[in-house]
Amino acid sequence: MDQEITDKIKQLAKEKNAIIIAHNYEPPEIQDIADLCGDSLELSIKASQTDADVIVFCGVQFMAETASILSPEKTILLPRTDAGCPMADMVTPEALKAWIAKNPPMPVVTYVNSTAAVKALTTICCTSANVIKITNSLEENEMLMVPDRNLANYAATQTDKIIHKWDGYCPFHNALTPEQVIKQKQAYPDALFMAHPECRAEVLELADVIASTSGMINIAKESERTSFIVGTEIGLLYPLQKANPGKTFYPASTAMECVDMKKITLADIAASLENLSGEVKVPEEIRVPALASVQRMIEL
Ligand code: 13P
Ligand code: SF4
């Protein structure tokens, strides 16, 4: 069955001149069929560089929107349009506009895990891989960071800048507790603990390294350690293991499973390619201002 559907997807992708790209949290069979996998920054850059006519985005809504912002001439497909990101929905353009109106003027740094409409109100975007570089690139000493309070807390520990934090969070990363981490550290004392900056400050304090999802894959490759505790969504265990067959990876908590990142199936990809269904297209009046903030990040 899997082989049949895999062949069908490959054939359809060829016919439609489509590229399939997947986030590192997607299920194994989706990562295996993808032409490219990566973290949010890599996927944004790759989506802007391909000459395919169609991009099938295996991830969540904001990722497909970013591809549409960068490549308006391409058809961007999200095989399950109900794959969203609860953190992205924790800041609305209305609430952000109200904050901006009430406070002194300052740059707005927006995590890519946000809607296109919020990006349109933004000075510059960032991802977990470049948040420190982006923060330091701004001339201003004070800024607002949306929507992830944990990412903003992390950035604040790494720079001297004043960072106002929006009160959003990823429900799965935010739920990881120091107690769960300590338990895993006691069980695997030789393991390196890698944490994602979406985790709470008390968890990041226990981390040996803090990195994006692809950052963790690279760290595991380069490290002399042979075992690792992984403080991010458990989908990352698959590409970590694939890239490091001789090493062992333990989840910090098996409860860190993002429901939305697990929605897309091979059958959804085939149907989306066949009917060009699930198109995500950001309207021009939002796309143009949003593009400036994404482009500014990519060019840095
Ligand atoms: P990165 O892959 O950029 O680290 O992003 C993590 C994430 O939560 C994406 O939804
Ligand atoms: Fe959003 Fe968290 Fe899922 Fe990433 S892992 S898509 S931040 S809910």
C-alpha cells in the first residue's frame, strides 16, 4: 500500500513539476517522501529558492503561508488545511495593533510561527535558529517579541536589549517541566540534554545546548557524546536517528507530540497533488507588508 501511494505521489509530483518539503516534526513516512526536510528557517529559504511550479508543504498553516509570501507566483499546497499552530493563533493582528497603539514606538520581532496578517505588522521575523542574531541586528535597544514568551525570555538572556514579551507559548514545549528533565538526566547521566528555545526558562537552565530542530541534528552529528535527551517535539527523534545511526536519543517527555504536525498522511499528499487542493494563498494587501519582514530576516 505504502509503495503504491509513494509511486503515485512521485508520478504526480513529476507531472505537476512539484516539490515536497517537510518540517522535521512530520511523521517518518512524510519525511521519507519529501524532497527536502528542515527547520523553519531552512524551509523558508528553500521555499524561496526552488523553481518548481508547485510546493507541497508538509507542515502547518504558517509555514505554507510563508512560502506563499515568498513565492506568490507558485501554487502552495498544504495537504491538510486544518493543520494549524496554536501558538501562532495566540496573537491576532487586532491585539497586536492595540499593543502598538498603547506603547512607545519600537520594532516588532515576530517568530515565524505566526499568521501572515501578524507578519504584515512586523519589523522583522525570526526563527529559533536566528533569534539572537536578529535581536542584535536591530539598532533599537527595546523591542516587542511575539508570540512566544519562552523564545523572548531566551533571547533576553542572550542580549542586553529590553525585550517586551507577548504571552504566547507552544503548548507542547511549554508543558515540559524541569522535574521531567531531571528524571531523564538521572536515568541517562551521560546523555547531552538539548532543548528547544520554545521550552520554559526553568527547562532551558538545565540544558547543555539550546538549538532549533536542525541545530540539534547538527549538534548530535558533531558531538563526541553517543546519547542525547531531546527537549523538543518527539517527531525530531526520527531525523536525529536517521542522521546518527550509531547514537541513542531519548525524549525529554513522550507527551511532547504536536497534534497538528501529525495530521498529513501520504493519502492527503496524493489527493492534494492530484486535485491541486489545499491551496494556501496570502492576499496581496497582506503579502506585500509581510514579505518585507520575512525578506529582512532571510537577507541577514
Ligand atoms: P524549528 O524547526 O524552526 O526549530 O521550529 C520548531 C517549531 O515549533 C516549528 O513548529
Ligand atoms: Fe506550533 Fe508547537 Fe506545533 Fe510547532 S510544535 S506547530 S510551535 S504547536
